[in-house]
Amino acid sequence: MKVLIFGKNGQVGTELQRCFSGNCQVLALSREDEGGDLTKLDALEKRIRSFAPTIVFNAAAYTAVDKAETERELARTVNVDAVRVMAKVCEEIQAVFVHYSTDYVFDGKGMSQRTEDDVVAPLNYYGTTKLAGEEEIRSTNVKSLIFRTSWVYAEHGHNFIKTILRLAKTKEALNVVKDQVGVPTSAKLIAEVSAQLAVRAFQGEESLLGLYNLVPHGETNWCELARYVVSYAQRHGVKQNLLPENIKEIPTEEYPTPAKRPLNSRLSNEKVCRVYKGKIKDWRLYVDEVLESLMKMENSNEA
């Protein structure tokens, strides 16, 4: 088994490398590596062919949601054109192709969890490119796994949880949106589930191939998540100015952004839970794991 990972320095890419550490031949590429820049399609194709992987994980993407509204050509090149190249090459060399998508392919209406079969209607250009990337994969006969996820975070990289911890050190009050509801999803969970299913598909369980929502159980909103993070830090003796009760909830309309966000990002994980040989837990337990790790790192830096 030969594994090729794009986006090695990202949240999911980092966790994927941990999943495959010591188990097989792994090539992980960043934007700076030869063939790892998804804007250079010829070099990308050449790198895949030369390594001849049996599984390819595309953990790289254009994820600057607001900038995508103006950097449309760049967003489309990375999220659509590069995905098309990967899918076609993987089809030719009979590699399993694993790709990560987003809750932003939906319009955010209603209150119910979206299933894999629900109608898609992106609200912003980022979501439009991610949906187009999915469609490029489905237009081929590549052995693929597509995972739609939401609100991704990890102990490394840039994410909402780390931003709140940083702001809590200097801010005494904070306004956070409450009417956007979804599921915070650990990059570690994404990597572990997608790696397991990819390996099983490679080993012959091709019935696993297809589209999945990949999120933990439960739901929350951005304001409640911020309060949860600050409360955890407070209980563990982290020095901070911000108290949970001083995080004020505001509606989305009071926090305008260039790209429109879906209010309902709830995803049903029923399908993936049926096939994953492991337990998917409540979102709070995964957040606790990351917060515990971040607290340990902070304590060691202060020592």
C-alpha cells in the first residue's frame, strides 16, 4: 500500500500522516513541494503518476471562504480543476481517491440534519467550488470516498477554537454569532474514519465507496462553542481576561461577511456510523481532547 497525501501541513493532512505512520509507504506533499501546488496542474499529474499510489488523500483545498468571493479563479483552480486531475489520474492507475468536502454545499435552510441525498444549493462561491469538485469526481469512474464535514479544528493550524483561546487572553467581552448551528469536527476524527474506510476499500470492500457526511454526534452554535472553550480554559487555570458570561450572542446579520454563511449546518452521520468500525462520540469529547492538548502545550511553554 502506497499512500499519497496532499495538504500535509493542514489540519486533516497532519492527522492523516499520524494514522499511517510506520504502516506503509507515505508521501505527504505541501504547497511548497514538487507536485504539491494544486495551481500547477501538470506538475500535480506528473507527481501522482511518478509515485503511483494505491490511495490518494486530497486534504488540500482553497478554504478562504470570504476571499473566494473575489479570488474566484484561484478558488476554482484548486477546488475544481485540481480535483478533476486527481480523480482522472486515480481512475487510470486504479487508486482509491479520498476527497473532503463541506456543509457549505447546502443552503442552510430549515432545522433538520442534511443527509447525503438532500438537495444541494451553495450560498457562496467557496461552497460552489466544493460542490463542483464533488461533481468532477462523480463524472469519472474513480474508486472514491467523499466526506462532507463541518467546522473543522485541531490542536495545530488555524481554527475557531484556537482563535477564541487567543482572544480570551486580551478581550474582556466578545460578540459571537448564535444563529449558525452545526457540529464542530475534529481533524483527528476525520482522518481516522476516512483512513480506515479508504484502507478497507483498497483491500476489497468496494461497497464502502461513495459519499458520506462525517461529523460527530450533537450540535451547537458558534456562541455556545466559544463559551464552552473559555469555560474549559477557566476550569483548568488558564490565565485569561474573558469570562464565559461576557461572550454575547448576536445574530448573523450583525456580523456581515463577504460570503454568506448557512444558518443550518447540521449533517446526519447515520450513514458513516453504520460502516465505521469504531465509535463516533459527542462533539464535546473531541473538543476536550484538543483543549487538553493545547493546555499541556501552553503549560510546557510557560515552564
